[in-house]
Amino acid sequence: MRFSGLRILKEGLTGNKGWGAHWRDPAPKPEYDAIIIGGGGHGLSTAYYLAKNHGLTNIAVLEKGYIGGGNVGRNTTIVRANYFLNGNSEFYSHSLKLWEGLEEDLNYNVMHSQRGLINLFHSDGQRDAFVRRGNSMVNQGDDAILLDREGVRKHLPYLDFDNVRFPVYGGLLHPRGGTARHDAVAWGFARGADMRGVDIIQNCEVTGIDIENGAVTGVQTSRGAIKTKKIGMTVAGRSGQVAAMAGLRLPIESHVLQAFVTEGLKPVIDHVISFGMGHFYISQSDKGGLVFGGDLDFYASYAQRGNLPMKEHVMEAGMTLMPMIGEAKVLRSWGGIMDMTPDGSPIIDKSPVEGLFINAGWCYGGFKAVPGSGSVFSHLIATGNHHSEATGFRLDRFRTGTGLIDEEGTGSQHNLH
Ligand SMILES: Cc1cc2nc3c(=O)[nH]c(=O)nc-3n(C[C@H](O)[C@H](O)[C@H](O)COP(=O)(O)OP(=O)(O)OC[C@H]3O[C@@H](n4cnc5c(N)ncnc54)[C@H](O)[C@@H]3O)c2cc1C
């Protein structure tokens, strides 16, 4: 079943009776060439690119809940490539290029909208840091434009530019940054992988990893044992728990991160904006809701909900930057489990157990990485070699201290940054 304008017209005229299920609902087979644990964005894109780029189709994605129920359907949908450091810079640039062709590739509308992202700065020091970041982005081949105060005002006239504590000095505009509809990304990859023969098995929790002589031989699941010689682990906030099934202790802490959406409003915010002096960023969804968030709740947790102090902090920051937001009613808030690494950058690597590959540590920025991560992780699983755009995400950097990619300077104490 392919989507096209003609097909939509035909279905619209015939009562929409011709649409089928977007993916099958297969029972697990006794054995696969490879198993992906976790049907979030990273697991589904890995399966998709394994099938598409490497011809590996006897594979299964095992998801303990339902597709899109994890962070991939809980994030604030920002897609960007405005990283500063080598290691991250080339990887996110690679990922953004894949985003730009994703809808054609998947034949699926993921509502990718390059509406531009503006990081605001509020001091001379911050401006210098953003100048350096912008230069790094341009050197990488991406786009960045430094806006002065009047330049920002043209785009975002509703900000409180003269706030006594945090006046707006300017902003770094990343025109190719923007948003995408998060759960459509999961569905699009699921459909694309399924069409190539991948079994997507929902309600199938992995409860154990079978290892013999230091190599993977299969998994135990809530739907029985399944044999395989290759496992890709893409379980985001549950990375520590699943790795422990193979006797590994990862350098990851799971923290809760909240997000918020208001009632639907007429179009008012047509960029993604981040405040430079408080934990607050915002965009407007196509349904009209103002989607915004802030920082971690600052305690380790597996709960997919947060607490009131961070809600208050985020709302205060929003009111400081754009007082008009006080007129909007908050409709919902929710949380997701973030897999925080000590340097804030991810891990895409082999593990000490033969056949077990790790994709984890996306912290609060892994949605934009979904296509890039799937493409480089599938390369690693299929060939045994690191993809050229993801050579820095090695697990041993946390043991040796060499090659840390500390983009945000958060260090290992996420409650202290
Ligand atoms: C509030 C919030 C805002 C965010 N905003 C952004 C943003 O604007 N931009 C951005 O780039 N990133 C953002 N992120 C981060 C991003 O969502 C995550 O980094 C990314 O989605 C994680 O990868 P995933 O999609 O594979 O995770 P998930 O969707 O969580 O997938 C992991 C899956 O593994 C499954 N699983 C776990 N254990 C098992 C098991 N034992 N057996 C089988 N399945 C299992 C889970 O059920 C889950 O479905 C945000 C996150 C949150 C919570």
C-alpha cells in the first residue's frame, strides 16, 4: 500500500475503505538473524536500514509495549544539527540530511517542518559562545546565521526584549532546524521495515539475554525464547536494566524529563525558540498547541511523569521570555525516561559480549538522531565496523577518559548542571 495524492483522492471519494494495516502483527519465530530490542525511534530505524541498506530481512523488533509508546512519542519533536564538537557535529549533520529526504524515502508524511530554530543569547559571553557554535556548524556544512537584537525582533516580535534581568541580545538562527511529528516517525519507520519483511512484535518484553562462551545465543521474552546471534539494544531509558541482563553495567543514569502542551491556538509561534537564561524552549504544533519543555527533574527515576517544582520552573522561564504565554491554558504534561551519559553524548558500539550491540545514551536529544542513528547502527550490526559519521560514540571513552564528547559540559552529575 503506497500513499499518493491520487490514492488519497480515491479513498476520500470511496469512504476510506481501502486502507489496510500499516504493519503486520506476526507471532515471534523461533529464530532470527538479528533481534532489535525496543521499538522506539532508534530500534525501528535500525531495523529499517538493516533491511534497506544491508539486505538483512530475517529480523525482529521486540517491543514490550506498543510502537510509539516510549520517548519517541513523548518528545517535543525538535530536529536540528547545531552541535559544536567533533563527533557530534558530523553525526547530527548526517542525520539532518536523512531527515530532509525521509518522507520520500519512507513514502510517509512525518510532517517534517524546517521552520528554523533560534537559540537566544542574553550576554556578551553567550554571544561569543554562539558565534563559535555557528562557525562550527558552517564549517561542518550546515547553516547558521547570527542575528542581532533587531534581527531577532523581526522574527519574534512578541518576546520581552527589555526584561530587566535577561534582556535579549540576539540569537543564532539555524534555518534548517525545525520539528517533525514524533509518532508519525515511529509509524513511518515501522511500516517501511515491515514492508521489507521485518517482524515488528509488540507486547513482547525481553526478560533475559542468553549468552554462551561470551557470545549471544538468544533472548528470553514474555512470549517465549527466541534464538539469534546478533542483538541490537535500543531501549533508551531502560538501557541500564537491559544491559544488566547481559551482565553489563553501563555509564548511564535514567532521569525524568517533562514536556507540556497548551490548548490549540491560532498560529503565533512559527519557529522553534530556546531561552538562553532559563530552562525553556517552545514551538507550536500543527494542531495549534504550544509545545514546550525545560530541563530534567534532577533525580534518577523510571517514572514517565515529573513533579511540580520543575513545572513551576519551566512556566516561570516561559513567562519571563514571552509574557503572552500566560494567557494560554496548559492542556497536558507528561514525562519520559532519559538515558543520561556522563558526557551527554550517545553510545553506539559493540559490547564486550560478542553479538551484542549497544545504542544508548541519547539523553534528551535523541529524536533528531532517529534516522542517523538507525543508519549508523545498522551499519555496525551488519558489517561489524563503525560508520564513518559515528566513530566517536565509543563505550570505552568512559573507562579511558579519552574521546569524551562533553557538548554541554554537564559532566556526570546531571543534578548539578
Ligand atoms: C519530554 C521529552 C522531550 C524531548 N524532546 C526532544 C526533542 O525536542 N528533540 C530531540 O531530539 N529529542 C528529544 N527528546 C529525547 C528523545 O525523545 C529520545 O532521546 C529518543 O526518543 C530515545 O530513543 P527511542 O525513540 O528509541 O526511545 P523510546 O521510544 O523510549 O524506545 C525505547 C523502547 O524500548 C522499549 N523497551 C524497554 N525495555 C524493553 C524490554 N525489556 N523489552 C522490549 N522492549 C523494551 C520501550 O518500551 C520503548 O518503546 C525528548 C524526550 C522527552 C521525554
